[in-house]
Amino acid sequence: MEQLQQFMERIWEQGTLHSAVISQVRTAPMEGCTKAVLKPVQLRGDRMLQITYHVGNKVVHENMESDQAVQKWMALMEHHFRQALIRTTEAEHQVMISKKHKVAIKTKAKKSPAADLSHNRKKQYILEEGKPAAFLVELGIMNAAGKVVAQKFDKFKQINRFLEMVADVLPYLPKDRPISIIDFGCGKSYLTFALYHYLHVLLQRDVMIYGLDLKEDVIEHCESLARRLQYDGLQFAVGDIADYDRTSPVDMVVTLHACDTATDAALNKAVRWGAEVILSVPCCQHELFSQVNNDMLAPLLKHGILKERFSALATDALRANLLDCVGYQTQLLEFIDMEHTPKNLLIRAVKSKLKSEAASWEQYLAFREGLQLDPYLERALQDILETRGFTR
């Protein structure tokens, strides 16, 4: 073990460490930890050892000062793990430690590149900082040189996160004709403009996007900006989600922060139009707050703030299951970090050929009846559900 410590000290002092993976648990350094990955990083101008513990499906990071790095590394090897794969710029070393702490080191002449010491690698965004996009400049998110305005960086990240989700559903959108998209409750339309820019300007896809909102002044501003940017395939109109109808195909329906049952009205429209893709960020889910009732959950439901949060989660769970029942494959995804807004769940649904609706309906009924609920969306979709053999 003394020789192992000297070996690791030499690697650390010479700065040749690329990375190390330690495994074969003896006694885990924390409950459930199965392995740890070590690498040098640069923090606040100092070289440090970053240890990433793998605990189930989570990771936990710990950064050690340079003068403590080998001591911590050695403690892990001596007390918690029995094996290590150490990669350096000179060779690759396999370390095995027996139950009696006898050490064997096998070395291969396999060099690794010098370690990347950057702690936070630059995030690769679809819309890159430093490359000005006309709509971002017009909306005050970038300056003319492409630098993101500091106060708008959260919005810049949100836009890129949204476009990442759109990129995932591109295979479900038509390639042989223009893509038709409806954005219900588009508001100031940051994401609507981003969607058009991504699909038409960057990907060169033929697209027709319609933004709909109740606020006349907002729609007037968005329409003016679309014309100024010469976004010919982007149009805006004043209108109510529930009253809006179309006869031509709709490939994707977007509804971001439509309040309360307006989200359900938009989902209902999307299903009836046979939209291949639905992207929905619900907001202000009040409908079920007064309905939810379950004796077992009384300790939770008696607290207003907990009841409100639970009702919102239950609402989105019911929506997702109902979409599964009418032929969609549905996911609930984190839209943006919780630190920016609590309204951060996105329902992403794509048309599915899988025939598992019956199981989804049984799960849905059990959940809905257990909470004594009568959701708007189920009533709106009742005729479609009945054609599939599902009755209330």
C-alpha cells in the first residue's frame, strides 16, 4: 500500500493523470455508491481533484484541494474499493488490491491525452452565443454582435432547451410537404420565433406556423416583427383556443403556459386534428384543486400549498395518461431548471403505433377514481374514448 501511495503521488505531482475509475466495492464511501471517477480540474485558478461518486442513478461530486488529493484518493483505495483503472498521459495502469491489502499493478503502454481541466465545459446550444440571430436581436436577448444580454440569459437557455425538445421530434414531422404548426397562447412569442428560425432558417424546412393569443396588442407586435424579419411562414392572429378551428392538416400543436383548462382545450384540439406531435407546458392547474379527495391522503391535502402542488401534478399525470389512451406516446420532461420557475413540466406526446391503450385506460381509471376526480379533458375527449371502447 505504501508503494501504491508513492505511485499515485508521482502521478499527481507530475500532472500526468488523465482520469481514474475505482470500483469493486469493499465498503462504499457512501450508501449505495458502486464506483467513483476521479479527474483533475481547474477551479479558481488551482488544480484540484474532482471525485464523482455513482450512487444508483445519481452522481455526487466532491472537489479536493491539491494537497489533500492523494490522501483522499488513497483512503478510497485502502478502505472502500479494491480496483482502479488509472489513465495517464504515459500509460494505462490496472490496480488490484486483495482482501489482505496486497497490491498488484499491471501497466499497458496506452497513452491518454492530457486531461481537460475545465470544470464547466461550454454548453453547446442550438442557437450559439456569438452568432447573432435576427429575432433574438430584435427581442433584446442578443446584441448585434451576438452576445447574450446578461439579464436575458435564462430566456436564452429556455429557448435552446425548447429547441432541443423540438429536435427530438423532427422524425415525426412531414418531409414531403410544408410542416403546419399551431402555437396556442403564444404570448410574446419568444419560442414561436425560435421555432420558425430553427426549422426554416437553420434547417431549411418549409414550415407554416400560426400563433394565436387573446391579447390584441401582443399579437399586433408579433405580427409586425414577423413581417419586419420577413418570416413569411409565420403568422399571428387574435383568437380563443376553444373557438379556433382548421380544416387543413396540423402536424404539431404547441401550448406553452396556457392557463388552467385552456391547456386541456388545446390538447383536445390537437387530438381531434390528429397532430403528430404535441408540446405542452401547463400552467395554473386549478380545476382539480377543489375536487381532489382521498382519506388516505388527508395528511397531505389538509395543507393548502401541498394540496395545490399535488393537484397540479395529478392534473398533468391524468393528461398524459389520457393522451396515451387516444393513441399517443407521452413523456413528462423538465422544461427548465426549477430555480427559474416552478412551472417547468413539459408534456411531449407523439403519435404511436403501439397498442397499449387498454392498460393505460385501466391505470387512468384507477388513479382518477381513487382521487374522486372529473377532469375536463376526459369529458372533452369522451366521444373519441368511446370509439376505442373506453367508457366512464
